[in-house]
Amino acid sequence: MRDYLEEYLHEPAPRVASAREELARSALREIIRLQADAVQPAETQIERQYHKNIEALSKKYQEENTEIEEHARTAREKADQRHEEHVRQIHALHESDMRLLQHNNRAEKARILHECDTGKRAAKREHDHEVWLAETVAIGAKEKLAREF
């Protein structure tokens, strides 16, 4: 603002000024200069404080941003660990179920083979009995025919 006032005051007057006006103008220029000299230290201090505050806020922002990113990274790592643990549990359960299924499959296969063998033995015994019975009847019939003729 001071620069605009100085430019205005330094512009040539549209008319010739009287000595009184020139004196007032000079006094006004001096007041502005003195005011600028008086304001300059405060303005510098305000500017310094402003930049200091901006720097402090920027630093605080960076620290908080870093903290947030660290928190997000930690949360993501924990979620990944929980996910991995869950996947491991599922794989372990799958493996356990597969072993149980294979065990049950072998046991059922063994039971079926045992039943099949038992059925085969029973059928063979029955067959052998039928053959023996048939042979016995045939021998008996042969002997009876041989006695009769």
C-alpha cells in the first residue's frame, strides 16, 4: 500500500501547487516515510512469524502424515497377517479333511473287499457243497443203477 501512496504523491500535480500545498505534500511524504520506518520492523516481525508458523505447520503436517501412513501400513500388515493365518487355517483344515477322507476311503474299500471276499468264500463253499452233493447223488445214482442192472 505504501508503494501506491508514494507513486501517487510523486506523480506530477495536474496544476501548479502553491507553496502551502507543496509544504503539505512534503510533510505528508515525510509522515509516510516515518510511518514506513516505524511499520517496517513490525512488518518484518510479522513476516518472520508467518514463515515460522508456516514452517511449523508444514513440519507438523509431515509428522502427522507420516504417522497416518505408518498407522495405515501397520493396519495393512496386520490385515495381511490375519489373511495369511486364515488361509493357513483353511489349508490345514483342507489337509485334515483330505486325510480323513482318504482314511475313510481306504477303510470303506477294505470293508467292501472284505465283504466281497466273504461273499466269494461263501459262494465257493456253497458251490463246493453243491458239487459234492451233486457228485454224491451221482455216485449214489450210479451205484443204484449198477445194483439194479
